Amino acid sequence: MRGGVEGLASPYPIGGLLPAVYQEDEFAQRFTAGLDDVLAPVISTLDCLEHYLDPALAPDDFLPWLAGWLGVELGGHLGPDRRRLLLAAAGDLYRRRGTAGGLRDHLELAFGGRAEVGDGTAVTVRTAPSTAAGTEGAAADGHPVLTVRITPGVAVDPAVVERFVAAAKPAHVPHTVEVRAG
């Protein structure tokens, strides 16, 4: 996570805050200078906290923490720019979570390229009972099946897309995933 920063000076040196008798003591000044080196990155982080919470400005090594705080899964395939886009859109994505459009946008942000999501909820009218097997978008028992077709903008393992869809879709809806070559 965050560590020491070489040459970062403390804006509030502890040695200068000591009583006059200790300000003249060389050992006390060296000892507090060591504490200043440890506290300087903490003070700097606290002074810039709002920038750490902004995905566009946060340091790259801070993005996984921010993603965990927001509940966003950042896979290893994502570069820093794509991670920032995904984190910036997290609020809108969670507002639309569980919808076909929300899943499509989530996939396109995470993998680039183009995604098609068919939710299998089309309404059909029949005048007689049917015993035929389900059509595309529906299982044989008539329940909807989520169909995802994605042409990613980056090379990606289909198993990664499968896990991503399984985590982002409603848990009770079965799904199929097709990853097309770009």
C-alpha cells in the first residue's frame, strides 16, 4: 500500500514544536526528525485525501483499495485507464445492476469492444398450448436465459468473461456467454 516517500519533508516538524530546552538538544532533534520521516507520508495523504477518493486522480496502487471500498471487481486484465473508467462509473453501474443494459455497459467498460445482452424476456402470444422446446433466450422449461455475446477490445480469456458475467447478473437467471474474436 502506501509507503515512505524519499525526501518528503513534514510540514509540521515535531522538533520545532518541542519546548526550548529540547530544541537545543541534538539527540531530541535527531529523534524527532526520524519521526517526521515516518509521519510525513501520513500527513501528505490526509492533506490530499479527496484526491485519493477520486478515480481520475488516485495513484495506481490505490485503485484496488478504492475498488474494494466500492465493491467493484477489478480483474487482472484491466489496465489503469480502464480501472479508472470502471470506478468512475460504479455508481451508475450499481444503480442499473441486474438489468440487461447495465450488464452490457459493465461488460463494455471492463473489456472494451462491444457487448450484446439478450435477457430472454420477450413476450409471445399463443392461441394453443405448446410443448416445443424453448427458443433462443428461454430454456426448455420456458424460464428466461441471459445470452451474452461480447467482442472484447482486448485479448481476454473466455473464462474471465464467464466469471465476470456470473458475478454481475442476477443469481437466479441462467446464462450463456459467447466471446467473439475482435
